[in-house]
Amino acid sequence: MLSQVGLDDITPIAIGAGILGTGGGGNPYLGSLHLRQLIKEYGPQTIINPYDLADDAKVVIVGGIGAPTVSIEKLSEGTEMLRAIRLLEKHLREQFDAIVIAEIGGSNSMNPMIAGLQAGIPTIDSDSMGRAFPEIQMSSFLFNDDVRVAPFAMTDARGTNVVVPQTTSDKWAERIARNLVVSMGARGALADTVMTGAQVKEYGIHYTLTLAHALGKQVLQSQKDGDDVPQVIADMLEGRLLLRGKIVDVERRTTKGFARGTVTINSHSGSDQLKIELQNEFLIAYMNGEAIVTVPDLICIVTEETGEPVTTELLRYGTRVAVMGVPAPEKLKTVQALDVVGPKAFGYDEVFKPLPGGVIGKELF
């Protein structure tokens, strides 16, 4: 597994995290630029194995919150995540020992390393989703009675600093945070879900940063070798290619702090049509009207020739893409988890039928 992240590791992680993000998590390009600048200034970021954490270590989730379509137009001020960490430390009157990743997807894979370099603490090779989800309560750390979102701190580029000491539930924490980020212009930073090292070990989805890095390296190597890159990605993640074709319609809007809509892709032969529903992330794929992949399994869109990730905000008419379904980590498939991250949690009537296999959350590299 990774022990540190230096300059040469940024591009592979950005590619791998972009694929695992299922369209969300924020565009990894901007996060890559910020992380590159900080590594040049401070040196590599230390990455630690979750099982090397002390059981009583104090850990916090740090990341961005908002609509990914806004993040490419509304740039970060640069210190939002550090300010959120310091706000929460001040409120709790204690210091954090490490940062854990909220979601491995997109720019939120970079954000915990950016914050870690700024705060001088390591990042854990673990996250709460093994992908990206649109709401903060959709976290493997919260499918229990031990860990809660609140207290949490939020900041924005204008200098706004907010601490929410307590909420009645994690769903209410999401609603409060979402209303706050809407007032912040649909982009902010969040420090939340304070927990111990023992809780990270028990509830986290481990080695996802290492997986993103290995996946990105394989994509880059396959591009050089002239391989069928989408097929290589699908094989590496034990997924399946659903369709190769062209984007023929994108219906997308930013509302209530989310990017919502539908993308339609026609196969090159014209015999099949894939429609994908999205809320920041790709949620359900319908092939010729029939649901074939549903959340929490991953729906990943990449460019057909290069295998580069196509995130929500990069969906464009005419782009030639390959779409794949990838099995979700096991911790997202329990009855308790599906109540929070299954199709019905997003208002869909479809029954979750898990794709077989899967590598996310396993120590493989």
C-alpha cells in the first residue's frame, strides 16, 4: 500500500479517483493543482495504514461539500479545509491525530491530503464510501450507533466559519449542512464525523487510496501500450462493460446544492440506449428502459479511447464514452447500509441487485 504521496503519485490518483467517483466528488484536476503546490512546499504527504492507528487516536473526516458543477467555476480560497479543522479542534478542545477520507471519488480524494499537509497530520488509507455519494450521512462510519456526523464545522472562500455542535440525526446534519452550503454559493469545506482509531478500523472501507493510485497507474500504462483501456479498467475492478457509444443528450441542473439530471448514451450500432440518472453521482443505469445497475454499485463513465474519467460536470453532447458497472464494497450492501445508500434512499422503486465480485475495500496492491 501507499506510505506517502509525492508529485509523481498525483496524476494516477486523480485518474483512479475520478473513475471510482462515479461522476462525483468534484473534478480531480483542481484538487491535483492544489496538492501539487503543497507537496512542492512541504514535501510528500504521509499515508498510514488504518490498522497502524492507535485505538484511541482522534480522527476526523475532511472534504469539500456542494455541487461539482459549481466547483469548476467557483474556485477555492485555499484554506477552507484547514480552517474547518481548526474550528472543530477549538470547539472540542483537542487536536486531531489523522484525517480520514470522506469519499475516494474525484477531488475529495485529494482534499484530505491537502488538509493534512496544511495541518501537519497524516492521511489514512481508508474512506467511508469506496466511491462518492451526494449526502454526508451516506457513510460506512455511520451505519452503527457509535459514530455521528455532528459536531461538525463548515467554512467557505469568503471567510465564513460555522460550527454545528449537535443535531437530532445524521440526516438532519445533512440537511443543515446542505442549506449552509447553498448559502455559501454551493461550495464549501466540511470537517465532521469525529471518531477514534478503533472506529476507523472497524467501520472504514480500507485501502481505497492505494486502489485509486494502482488503477490510475494501470490506465496510464494501458494508454502507452495501446490496450483497450475501458476493458482493462473493468477487469481490474471486477466490473462489466455496459455500453460503448456517444452521449446524445445531457439534462443537468444545479438545485438545492446538488447537480441533478439525466445523461443519455446511444450505442455505436444504434441498437441500445443507456439512460443514467444522476445526483452529483451516477445513481441508476437503464438499458432500453430496464434498470441494469443501481446504487450503491458504481456506474463509471470514461472516454472510450483513453479511459479517462468523465465526471458529472464534464458530460458533453457528442463525447464517445464507455460505461461500466462496478461492484460496491461489501460494507455498502448490508440491510442497514441499503436503507441509507440503496435505490429507495434516492426515491427510486428499483430493487438493488448486486453485481458479483468486487475489489473495493480489499488489500490487493
